[in-house]
Amino acid sequence: MAEFFIEISAQDNGDHLIHKSDCSLLPAKEAIYYLGSISSISSAAKKAGERFARPTGCSQCSPG
Ligand SMILES: [Zn+2]
């Protein structure tokens, strides 16, 4: 399990990046939404999809 967060603001292309809690690219806590302790990036993306239109794994911490 890992703790996953998603960026509240979208990237220029509309994607909302998902990060693990230890990612060096994780924004300040005011700019992220806690998704929970989740087993995989695919499960985290599915959960994020309930709230954000285009969740995408961060290329550094959550590729694929
Ligand atoms: Zn990341």
C-alpha cells in the first residue's frame, strides 16, 4: 500500500497528476487532495476518477 495524492489544479493538457506521498514533485498540501492508502496506481486513478476528470500518474513516482 502507498499513500496517494492528486493535484487539485490540472496541468495545461487537463490532466490531474497523482503522486505518492514521498514524491519529490508533490506540491504543497494546500494544492493536493488525499486519495487514501491504496494498493496500486491503477486503483488510485480509478478512485480519483470519481472526483477528477483526467487523473494521470506522475511520471516520476507513479508511471503507467
Ligand atoms: Zn510524483
